[in-house]
Amino acid sequence: MNIAGDKMFSHIDRVAGEHRPITADIFLTNYCNNRCPYCTYGRWELDGGARAMTADEYIQYASRLRELGVVGFILTGGGEPTLCPDFKKITDWMEDNGIHYGINTNFNRLMYFRPDYLKVSLDGYDEDSYQRARGVRAYSKVIENIKAYAEWRRTYSPKTSIGIQWMATDVEGVHRFYEANRGLDVDYISFRPLESTGGSYYKDESRAFQTEEITAAIKALAEQDERVTLNFKWNMLDQQEDSCTAQWAQIALNERGEVMYCCHKPYQIVGHVMDDDILEKKARAQTDMRMCDIPCRMTAPNMFVAQAMKQRKDPYFI
């Protein structure tokens, strides 16, 4: 699974026509079994109290989203999705109905399911590095879970792609992560940059040269291992959009079924998925772009849509 702006080419009908959502990000829980210091959702003061979406709620919300145009679902979270008590009921329903879905997880909990993709935020090469990145000592457990799932996949879900990712902040970490985990039976090994509010992390001039070294190291690894992926966000570290022109393409729900402006702004609720006019409410919503995470997965789609919607002089003459 690779999120990239050029996927908007597959939805030209929606870019040029009715702007209906393509992908839904669903937060199944608001609690987690990791304590990542960089966690997007840990930055914001949100409603207290642990809560998880029930299977009945999920089916109601997902059915509504499909009516609105959604074709792909990402089970992710402001919490860890696999901790949802009804997680297996939810994935079974998705599979029984032939719905495309993916899972973003820390995979501290071994479960078997048949999504389009399973993306594991591994972020470690031993117990100490895992604890620094994710706040708990669970590296060995996750490795064993990945191995067990990969073995099961061969027989029961061969179409599921498995990927691991590392948030790269130095060259040494890139190499240590790759060397420690390259033996895993995964389809891709992704190296992603750190996301920060307004891109503050990469505004430090000392990190500019460091970033060049990191991306060069990743590209070198990719030349010897085709599974290695340089996340497209590395090319957008300083890209700040004036507006979120493609925000209609994704819709994000929290564990209560409330629609957030986007998956990185859980504090900005624009309505509830069951509202009759939820797409109108979402289209009217404004957000403070200065508070956006940079780099953002929506930056490339935004650039694509902005170009497509651009008013051009004398369009009659090619």
C-alpha cells in the first residue's frame, strides 16, 4: 500500500465532477497499547474516557459511507484499531461484503484477517530502539506476530500485502532498521519522515543536510532491495498549501462516528456521519492551514486537484 498523489488519476470523474469521498479513515478506538512520543493524537487535548466503536455502529457508519461514495476503508486510529473488542466482527463483515480495506497497526496483538494491506509501524530494530520510539518494549513480540501472520497469509490471504515502516531521523537508524528486519517476509519496507505541526521539525536548518543524507541512504538501499520504499512525503517537507483542495477525497470518523476535518485534526469536528447533510457540512468547513501536519498525505492530492481546477486562459487552443 502506497499513498501517493498520482492515485487521483484513478478518480478523474470525481475530480472533474461530483466531489464525493473516495477513502474513509475510521478510528475504532481512542486508546492505545503504545505511548509514542511523536503521536499525532497525543498532541491534542481531546475528550477523555476510553471508547471503542461497536460492530453494529461500524456497519451502520460504513454502510452510510458507501452510500456517500467511499470505496476504500482504512482501519486506523487515534488509538490502536486491533484493541477494539469487535475488531474481528468488523473485519469479517468487511470481507463478507467484498469491501476493500486496509489496516494501520502497531501489531502488538496477533490477529488474522484478509485486508488489502497490513501496514505495521515497527519503528525499531531491537527492544531499546522500539521503546524509544513507541514507549513500550514489544519489538520481539511484533516480529513474531509478523512472522506468524506472513506464514498464515501464504495459504489464507495471499492477496494481502504486508509492509513495515520506520520513521527515519538519522542515517544510522535507517541502516540498523533495514539490517534487523530485512529477513521478514514483507512486501515493502517504508521509510517515512517525521510529521510535525506546520512542518516545525524540518525548519531547523541543521536538519536540511541530514535529510539529504537520509534520503540518499534510503535510495541506495532501494537499489539493492526493491522492497525498500522512499515515502513520497520526503519530497514535500517544505510544501505548505494555502487550502486543502482535495479534502473532499477523504473522510475521517472518530470512534463516535463524528466526522473530523481530516485524520490529523481530531479536534475539529464538522458533524456526524449520519447527518443528512454531512458532505455539505464537510465542504463548508474551514481549517487553519498553519496547524496542518507537514508533510501531509493530502499534499500531493491537493496539488493535483489545484492544477486540475485551475482556470486557464483560452482553453480552446491546445
